Amino acid sequence: MPTPEDYVAGAVVANAIAWIVTSLVEIPYLGFLLYTFGAVLAGFLVARKAGGEAFWKVGLKSGFGAFVLHVFLITVVEIAMNVSILTLETHVIVLLTFLLGGVFGALLFSLVRRGGTLKGG
């Protein structure tokens, strides 16, 4: 069973990859791809700790935790700089990216663990 610390670690992984790379390089849509990769990686890693818990629950929790951290970090930057960085539509896209990526990563681990077949997850 994953602990809250596992979900926080997954959220940090999901966000850190995109924040670090996009701060160094400015390529269109790179942030979106990195958020997706980070969400899948976080869902996969947190699912490793899940034991018998359903993969989709772990993936949704992992993705939602990553989104909460993302909103917190963006809000801190927006308040500090007194600007609006992302629109509501962008936040919704990031939310869906984290949720779907987290579920996909947890599903991926479930498939790897069970040898490629899904059973009652």
C-alpha cells in the first residue's frame, strides 16, 4: 500500500522533469510531452508500492497529487512575479495529462507484473 510520501514523491517526479528541462530549453510542446512522461513514470513507480490495490485508483491518486503540486508551484510563481502564466484551459489539459498518464503508468506496471494480462484491476 503506497504511503502519502510515495504519492508526494510521484508528484515531485511528474513535475520536476518538465520544470527542469523546460527551464533549460524552449521547444514548443516539450513541456506537455515531459508532463506526460513524468505522469507515466510517477504512476508506474507508485504502482510498484500498491500491492493489491487497483491500478486505476493508484494512477488517479498519483496524477491528482501531481496536479495539486503543479497548481501550487504555478500559483507561487504567479504571485511572486505578479503575472498570469497559464490559462484555465491549460490547467485543465495538464490535469487530464496527469490523470491519464498516472493511470497509464500504473496500468503499465500492472501489465508488466502480471506478464502482459489484465486480471480484475
